[in-house]
Amino acid sequence: MSTSEERKLDAIAGTYDPFSPEMEFDYWFVRLGFEAIAKLITRGGSALELGCSTGLMTSLLARVVGRLVICEGSSVNIEIACQRVAPAANLSYIHSLWEEFNPDRSFDDIVLAGALEHVADPVSILTRAAGWLSPFGRIHVVVPNARSLHRRVGKYMGCLGELHDLNESDVRIGHRRVYDRDSLLSHIHQAGLSVLHWEGILLKPLSNAQMQGWSESLVRALHEVGRELPDYCGEIYACCGPANSEERR
């Protein structure tokens, strides 16, 4: 494993913790992203989670799949997740960079939530992941959206030069890029995959700090409005499969 990359991941793990809404507004993106994934995941099947952060998505996925393998590049994140997610026979952690991971089994579902924006070569990661799918398996991708309403507002306020620029928060948590729908779907297609479904996750009018402490009812109402305005949502979810899969909205 690249020592420098591991140090970078461990440093991010020490400053970013979306495990509860009191600690970080991104809790809601993880929670709502899971709810979107859960509609299409194979219940009781085998799943691979690429990156566990501090364990929130892991704890949710473990409730709906039969076996869950987590590949995480930060030993700090694994330690925190192990403390928060109840040990189970169907749950296992592997400390490895995704670029170096070589699983000994295939998976019905592979989850890359908050992942592709961090890696140097996202198309390569998607291509490798496609090779780990079982027949009719699916890859679930969630990424921040450059065209989110809050970034559009920030641009007109002069806080952001261009919509795809990295803001202070992006830099703090190690983002290398900010996707929009077109660039995400392009990377999925370049990896030889078809998009089976995509949607927006949570209409986000303001920054995380400004929305911190908003009630669940308000957050969920904004998520419902976001269904009508997916390109303005804070994140994008895409479910994809082999290139011969039927593509649909």
C-alpha cells in the first residue's frame, strides 16, 4: 500500500465524521443515499463497500445484505467503524487501497458512495469494480453534484469561481474533482457500464454549516422537492451494470 496515500486518508479520517446529524450535516446525504441504494440492492445478497468512512453507510448496508465486505484505505476509519458497527459473522473489513484490492469472490452489489471524487483514476476504479460483479450485479455510485443549488448560489455570490471548482470543504476532505450528471455518466460509460437509474439526492440551498441543525422533516421535504429538480440536488446517485443492461432514467 502507498504509505503517502494511506497517511492522506488517515488525516482526512481524523477531521471528518458524518456518523450523526449533530456532528456533520453530511449525515443526511449518507442516510438518503442509502435509502436510494436500498431500493435497488439485492436483499440478502453479497455486497462490497468501497470505503466505509466512520461506519454510517456500513451500519445501514449490514441490515439489508447477507454478506458485506468493506475495503478501506484508512486504518483509522476501520478502527472507528469497528467500534460503531456491531460485529457480525457476515461483516468483514479489508485494509487496502481500491487500486490494489483483488477480491477472491464476486458480489451482487458494489457501493461507491462518496468515493469516485477522491481517486486519481475513477474510470479505472469503475472498470475494476465491474470485473468483481456477479452475473446481473450492480454498482451503486453516489457523488457530490457540481450543479447543486448551493454551489450555483455560491458562484453568484462570488464564493466560487466556477461550479466545478473545489471549495474549502472539498479540499479539506480530499476531493480531487466535483462531478455533474454528464461527467459522472461519461465516466460510467467509459468503464463499459450502462446506467440503469439515476436520481438527485437532497435539494441543498445552502452550505453544510448553514443547514446544520435543520429538522429531519425539513431535510426530507427538500429531498422530495429535489426529486423534481435532480440536477440541482446536492448529490447524484447512479445505479449501473454491465454494458448490455437496459439503460433508463
